[in-house]
Amino acid sequence: MNSRTKITLAGSVLLTLSSPAATAQTTEIRAVLESDDWEALRTIWKLANGVKPNPGYRDFPIASEKGDSLRAAVDRLFTDTEDPLLETALALVQRITSTRIIRMSRINPSMLTRVMPPWAVTVQEGLLFNFEDRITTLTGLLEADEITAVGFIAARDTLLERAVTWALLDILPQVQSHADYDYYGWSVEEMDTDAVLARLDLSYRAALDTLKKREPGENTEYLQLAVQQHEEFLQEYAEFQLAVPALRILLTDLMEAGM
């Protein structure tokens, strides 16, 4: 297998599956995939897909100055998107890209605080480390012609789900400040979108049940905040769900950058 042969048509294949109601968004996604901004982003992913980050806290594969320059370039992309759902998907892709760059050029964000960071940040880092290791390995196998097209697609799709879960976790710190220590012991293999949603729902229902059993003012502020934050998360999640189809198309194309 020629490593430069396109394994699939990436986003363009998925675009053909759009319903008639999504024609306008489909047209704009095509425009994004054919834009200079997208080509610039693919170039950055091509670099990142072939670089295995240092597991330690120094001697990073990309100099910090270069990393800062790349992140600034990412921030300047896609400033004129008209479709709000596509704008959400692109914003998530840009944040994923910036986080990948940080991983290659600077210390892990969670190491920059003296207190335990929000659980979503810690879990995100675990997902990111796993993603980086696997996509680098996958890229190397493809370049060495040591993986079939079927094997590549299966591995790519698994990594795509990890990236979507990462994106879901990205909206949590914006609406949840309380800690949920049960998450800290989870392995990356256990962590997917359904597992996150199920655990959040469990915490939410537990808070509601406890509130029903307590008198007003009986140390209920924390529980009330947990309920309020979860309801805010559900609003964010509803928008996230609508943007996921476009997010999948964009990430699929990026994961094949340079192939």
C-alpha cells in the first residue's frame, strides 16, 4: 500500500451522507475543506501526527517559541464562518489543535497549578496522551506499509471517538466547578462519551435526591450548585450534539493529513 494513497475520501465521503435539510451546511463544510485556512490547519496536523511528544517535562520535540507561533496561527483561522454549528465544530477543532501543540512544546497544563485541577482537565490530558501515542504509531505503521487500509480505518475510527470525547469534556470546565473524585481513577479505555454522560447523570440525580431529603439551608448550597451546573451543561451539550456531525467530518480529514 502506498502511504501517500488516500485511505478514504475522508470528509468528502461523509458529506454525501448529509440529508437535504443539511445542504447549506454541507456546502459550507466543503468550502472549509477547500480553503487555504484548512490547508494551513492540515499542515499543522501533518506535523503533529508524525511527532511523538516527550513523556517527561523537558526536551520537547518542538521549541516553545515554535509552539507559540503555531498556536497563534491556529487562532487566526476561520474568522468568517457563517453557520453557527460549523463555527462550534471549528472552534473545538482549533482547541484540540492548540492543546496538541502545547503537548509537544510545553509542560502539561495540569502541572501549572498547585492545586488539583478540575477532573475534566485531568481526564482530557489522559485522552490526549493516548491519542498522541496512538496516532504517531498509526502514522508510522502507515508510512512503513505495515498496516492495511481496513486496519487503518478501524484504528482511525477508534481515535476519532477519543477526540469526540475530548471535545465533550472541553465544555465541562465552563459550567462545572465542583470536583467529582470518582473520575480520577478512570482509565482511558473506560472513558467514552456514553460513560461521561452516564456518570454526570448519576451525580446529578444523587444531588437531586439528597436535596429532597434535606431542609432548606441545611448545607445545601453545594448540591444546589451541582444541580444548576448540570442543567447548564445540558444546554451546552444540546448545542454540542448538533455540531458533532460536522466535527466528525473535520477530524476525520485532519487525521489523514499527509496520507
